[in-house]
Amino acid sequence: MITEEMLELAIHSLNKRAKNCRDKKNEYYYKAESSGYRNYYNYDTVAKYKEREQELYAIKDFLLKEICKPVCVHKQITKKESVKTRFYDYQTEYGQYEGTEKVIYGGSYWDNDEHEQVYFIDVVQDETTNYSFHTPIDELDLVNYNQLEVIVLPPDFSTKGQDINDLMSLQFASKIVELVKTGDYKYNS
């Protein structure tokens, strides 16, 4: 027997843990980008957090799609933000932006490993930030949900992770997932 409370706690736990991974991924990415040298450790860590984030979201989406029925659609709001990206002279993008008005800073450093001077530029780029909630769907899939109310989220809508000590354990959430996969359960909503 899976109760509504058990399902809610499991989905909440998976979602908040995925957001924790998202936040850590971003933290390590910006550390790697802002450091004055190639820090492959940070990029490897980014990849690990991204993989875990996607795994947790996939499990959450599985539970939502298997047991829950959607009651509304949250319209995805996008907003343009300017972000700074650093490109190095060994990257293709360096040549594309060098000498353009998008370059806000340039510099160089000596790479002891490669025994050469490495040049870099900081470029301002427009980046689309997507705000979504629950299980994102493509606009093409919206036709399957056209009978549902559409709720527009504000542009400043954001979500945060949560301390894992305040969440349902992953072991318990995993047991719920395994039970749902077997199909041998009753859902008491």
C-alpha cells in the first residue's frame, strides 16, 4: 500500500535532492570558469552532479507519470539574462568573439603544464533561463493537456534544494519506486 503522504514525501525528497545537485553543479561550474587556470577537477565534479541531478529527476518523473494525474499546466516563463562566459584561445568560440563588442575583458596567464601563454576573453552573452515546475513538457505535448488550466508562473519563480536531513530517506523512496515498477501495489489517495 502506498499512501498519498508517502508518495508526496518521496517525490518531494527526490525533487529537493535533485535541486541540491543542480545547485552544487552550478557552484562547481562557476568555480571552474572563474579560476585563472584549467581546473579539470571542478569540471569532473560538475559532470557527476549533473548526472546525479538527471537521475533523481528521472525517478521523480517516473513516479509522477505512473501514479499521478496532472491537474494543471504551469506555463514556462523564459527571460533573457546576460551572463559572462570565459573563452580560452584554444577554444573555437575565442576566435568567434575576439575583437567584438561582446568582449568585456581579456587577459592571459602562463600555463606551466603546456609551457605556453594562454589568452582568454570574457564575453557577455544572452542566455535563456527556463523556469519550470513539476515535469516539464514540450509545447508539442501541450495538445495532450489542452483540457487543463494553464497557470503562468512569475518570471522570478525559483526553487531551492533542502537539507537532506529534513527529507525522506533515499532508501525509502527507492522502495516505493521498486514497488511501483512491479505494478503490485495499491495507491490510497
